[in-house]
Amino acid sequence: MLRIAPFRDLNAVVMRKPYLEGGSCLSLLVAAFVMAATTVFAEEKKDGAPPLMCGGCISPIFTEQGKGSITPYGRIELDVIYSNRNTNPLDPGQFNGYATAAGTSSNASSTFNPRYSVFGIRGDRKDGTHNLTGVVEADFYSQTDNAGNLSPRLRLAYMKYSPNNNRTSITAGMDWTPVMGTLPNLLDFSIMGYNGNLWQRLPQITVRHKFADNVEGLITVFRFERGLSAINPYTQRQPFNGRGAGAFGGACTGAPSNFTCSENAFNDPVKMPYFGTRFAYNGTGSNEGVMVALNAAYRYYRSAPTALTSPTFLPAGKDINSYLVGAEFVAPITSRLKFVGEIGYGQDLDVEFFRFAQGLNLATGKPVRTFVGWGELNYALNKDYTFVGGYGWDNPLNSDLKGAVASGIPADQQYLLNHRFYVTAVRHWWGDFYTGLEWNHLMTEWSNAAKHSGDNFMMSMWYNF
């Protein structure tokens, strides 16, 4: 029997150094494909004996079950972006690679951004009843804006299995948000995060079931990967006396990004995932193209017992109830024109929904409630031209954000209202080559009641393969 070489065996051959130098992520990606393409002979199994299954290898040992395929895919993209008013103040580490809000600074900026290029690989196996799919996908939006060193970043890594030809399926791994899953048709990489669209790519376990050809539902547990929460501008302290406390340049009361200190590294108080559900109706016959979905999600946790001392760090020791209720809808108007949108209401909606540092009042530590939504019109002029126009809003309750500015929280970290208009045009040229133009007009009222507006202009070119 043939099997793919296990990772730990090939690791000694491919990477001999005890550490990885610059470009390590790309080296790992290349190594993964080398491993996937390398085969070695395994010992013949004894007659009638079951095979020994290796928990640390990537070898398929049941090759006789179903037919399999591997499909590489990707996108090469260049985005030319001009911003006339610091339109990404909520993630300054990414410069102006995408738009989040209208900043307090009036500085203009521009960039040629290749980061939204994507590479992925998909594996499928099926036998007419069972379906098994695996996807790994990366782009080049690493955590900080490090010019000239655009390292890959994991976007998707999930497996999906169905024992009954996709009537029921289970997905485990990192995939798109299972609730509120409809996305606006935008060029901007933020996909209108902070402006009404609740989205993310999250580690999850999701079970889906089709009750009928046009009715489906799911139950899910999901959460943001803990280590990545270092990009939040706040942190909390849990008691810690282990190795690394106060090490590496002083006490662990410094910036939350100082994760070389073990005390900070184990500081996330959130232990529970979200529990969520979604039920959707898809129209048939005269209602073909109509979609309505209802969503709900909930999580409880107790925030850590002690806050750090700086006013920019979060007060702690509170019961936090996070919840979301919302709806998605798609409504064809003509054969070429359709309306798409979402609407939702929730509390403590943060990293799991691309609303970093907006879930809790940074001064009081109390959860913030918000009303969000977006809607757009999509018009296909012909097979080569599509036009989109839309609006989105994120409107936290003002009373939930009282005291933030008075406590020393910077005014441009939390907002009372953040909304945008956008217009998009997409042109298909030949094959899978496209170009697009987009204008986003962002309007933000910050926690100190200051109001600003800004514009983000994009010209994109991409090739899907």
C-alpha cells in the first residue's frame, strides 16, 4: 500500500535548521506541497489485520474508498487605492489596504496593494453517497504593514464530510462565519466590517442539514483564534505566577502586544465559544432566487478578575453576555437586478464579527449593544458589466459608550455611528481577467461626538485561476 510521507518524517529532510528565517511561511507552504507529492512504500499489512492509523501524518490510507481529486486555485490581484482622510483608523497596522472608518486625521495616502492575492488547494473524495472535502487557503494580509515582506496568512483550513450526499454535513476547521453569512459585493477587503456587515473567517464546528430542497438549517460552535486577539487595544489580567511572569524587559503591565511575556500570552479570559444557529429558505419556481435566513448566536464569559493600570486597558471582573439576532435576504427584482441585505441587533459583538475593540466599553468594561445592517442593489448590464450600489451602518447605543473619552480612551477607537455609501463597477475582459472601480464614502461619529467623513477610491485588477 502506498501512503504519503508523514510530516514529522519529511520534516527532518526538508527543514534541517532548528529555526526558520525570513520567508518561513512561504517555505512551509512549499514544503507542504513537496510532502503531498512525495510517496514512500509502507510495510505490507498482515492478512486480515487492520491498518495502523498515524495521528501525526498526512497519509491517506483508505485510498480504495471513493474517487479523489486535488484542485489548486487562486487569484492574483492588484488594488490601487487612494484615501483622502485616513480611512483605516481602526486597523492602522494595515496602512490603507482597506477602509474601516473616517479618521480624525485629514492626511491623504495612496498605495499599490498586492496583498489580496490568494492561493488555495482543495481536495475532494466521493462515491455517490459519501462526500469529503478539504480546503486550505492563504492570502498575504499578515498582522502588520511590513513593506516588502508580505508573508502569507491562513484564510481557510477546513474539512467537510457528508454521509448522505450533502443532505447532512459537518464542517470542522477555519471557514467563513456560519451565521449572517451573506456578503456585500465589494472590492474593499474589509467587506464592510465596522459598517454593518458581521463577518469573519473562524475556527468552528458546524452541522448543516437540508430539511427539504429549499429549507436548510445549521447549528454551530465558533470563536476567534485566541492568539490573534493580540491586535485588540485592550487586555485583562488573570493571576499568573508561572515561567515568564515579568520577564523579557520588565513587568507584564506593558502593551498587550508584548506576547513574549507568558503572563500576557495567557491573558485571554474568554473560555467559551459562541453557540449559533441559522435557518434559511431558498425560493423555487416563481420564487427562484429569493432567500430569507434567520440567525441567532450566544456566548457567556466572566472577564478576568484584574485590569491593567493604563486607562486604555479594560476594567475586568464582569459577567459578559454576548448575543446576536439577525436576518439575511435576497430578492430578485428583474432578471438582471436584485436586492441583497442583512439586518441585526446584538451585544458585545467583537472579533468574531470583524468589530475589533467595539464589543465592550473600554472605560467601564460593560458590553455595548448595537444595531447593524446593510443593503445593496446589484445590476448585471450584460455578461461583461456589473454595477453595485449600497449602504451600510453600525450604530452602537450611545448610552453604552458613556465615559470612554472622560476616562482617557482615545476618541478614534470607539464610535457612536459608523456608516458608508459605496458604488462599484466590475468589467470582465477575457477568460478570468477582471477589473473594477469602487468609491466608498465613509462617515463616522466618534465617542467624543466629533464627526468626520472620508473617501476611499479603488481600482482593482485580478485574475482568477
